[in-house]
Amino acid sequence: MRGWMGKFRSLFLFGALTLLLAGCGEENLSALKPKGYGAELLLDLMLISIAIMIFVFIIVMAIYAFVLVRYREKKGQEHTIPKQTEGNKALEVIWTVIPIILLLVLAIPTVQATFDLADKSTQGDEGVITIDVTANQYWWQFTYADQEIATSQELYIPTGERVYLNMKSSDVIHSFWLPSIAGKMDTNPGENMNTMYLEAYEEGVYWGHCAELCGPSHSLMDFRVIAVSQDEYDQWVEDMKNIDPEAAPETTTAQEGQQLFNDNCMSCHAIGGASAGVGPNLANFGNREKIAGILEPTKENLVDWIVHPDEIKPGNQMPTEIVSEEEASKIADYLLQLQHSDVGTDVPTQNEDE
Ligand code: CUA
């Protein structure tokens, strides 16, 4: 008997803990602290629906408690059957009309928000940025076609502007989820392109995740959105346009690394330009927040990643052990000094616990 009680107790504790921990999260990976237009709209919808739910819950519970007390079996009446009622027009009208009103209160702003978020009226206008997003197992490519530049894993946008994303996938369905600035949108393989827009209010580094189960490394398919002022953004575009992939690094090991990289890695990767190849464009790699979207940007981590990508992101397309550890160390030296633009490096990543 005790054992059963114990089991239930841990079940209860576990349930309570789950509920409690569900409230934890990163400030910049939270739909509850919107820092952008879409996220704000979505939070408003959540609050309306929660308010309606609480209202319904309280009314139902009140009626339930009332009925429980009022109509419970009383002493001396154990065998009396109360008066039976069949049908009550007034009550039936009330419990049909109230839900209709509640649904309307929910539906009108939802439909409005749906059209608002799908709005593409300014796309293609002078000065309006459109970025092509390509999801891949398990990384993100961001191509700025007008500027002929590309990045991977880290998307740069100006604050206060509506920036459009044309989204596709090169393999399976993924989903671009950026909760603190916008919502979530699927990326599909084939011709079916989805479009959404981002409008960030504040400068910052915002976290995004793939939100569609896409393979063994789905949970590692992170990205960052770096929102900077318009001036800084323009500077970043300039910096990225001026990348010379042939530029020789300063140290000898980095120079050897460059040669090794060109021989072994260039068939998939690119540095600078607008290529969306088989692998990520590694422009500005030395200023990235993370390696492969998930690892701290240390040389040790990078060498591990170059030699054994399969152990870090299972199922990814990067070939394993094509270079030795020693060669990988030189390639790491080369990649880490690729600091083409320092725009965004001083932008705060809020609430990152380390
Ligand atoms: Cu890509 Cu999950």
C-alpha cells in the first residue's frame, strides 16, 4: 500500500515540477516577452484566449459547486426522487448564445491577425529587404539576393523595418520558429514557398529553433537573428560585400589551413558571395555566436566539429574524418580569423546563462 502511495507521490511531484519548469525559458526564446511586431500580435491572441478560458472555467466551476451543494442527498430524503425537468428554452438559449459570443470575441482578432501576419503588400518596394531562407538538415542558409551576399546560421536584420523572408527547404519539412520577434513558419521542399516577415523593435541577438521534427538532429537545428540599427546593418552589408575569399591570413598555420580548406572543404562550402551550396557559407565565421549553431566558439569545439561532425549532429551531411585532427587544427585557425564584420558583436544576448 505504501509503495503505491509513494509512486503516486512521485508522479504528483513530477507533474508539479513539469508545470513549474514549463514557466522557465530564455528571455530571447520566449513568446511571452515579445520584441517584435508578430510576436506582440500573437501574445495578444494568447492573452485573449486565456482570459476566455479562465472566465469559462470560473463560471462552470461555480455552477458545479452550486449544484453539488444544492442538490446533494439530504438526510431523510434518501428515497425521494426530485422533480424531473425536460427541456428549458431559456437555459438552452443562454448556453448556446454565450459560447457563440465567446467564439466571436476570439475569432475576430484571430482572423484579423492571420491576415495581418500574411500581409505582403510592401514586399518588393524600394528599399524593402527580402531574404531567401533555405532550411537544410540541420542548418539554415540566409541569402540576400539583392545584395549578392549569404550567411548561414546567423541572420542579420535592421530594427524597425519590415524584412520579408521567402522560405524553402532543400530536403525535408523544417519550421522557422523565432518566438520573440515573429511566429513560426514551415519551410517546405519543392515549389511551395512560404513568406513571412520580421519586424524587430529592439537591437539584440534572438534565438530561433527548427520547430518541425526533421531527423535525429532536429533539436540541434538552432539559429540566431541579430537585429542591429539601420546604420549598422548597412555597414554589415558593405563588409559582407567586400569579402575577398582569397585573402591570405596572417599566421602560417592559418595560411596552411586556408590551403587545406580550399582543397577539402570548398566543394561544399563558400566564403563570401551569395552561394547557397551543399554546405553553409562560412563568411564572417570568426564572429559567429556559435559553431554549427550550437557549440561555444572555441578552437577545441571547432576541431571536434570538423573531424567528427556526426558525433555532434547525428545524421548531418558533412563528411566525417576527411581531415586529420592536425589538419583540422590548421583549418580551425583559418576559419576563426575570418572576421569580416564586427557589426553585431556587441549586441546584447539577453538572459544567456553561462
Ligand atoms: Cu529542421 Cu527540425
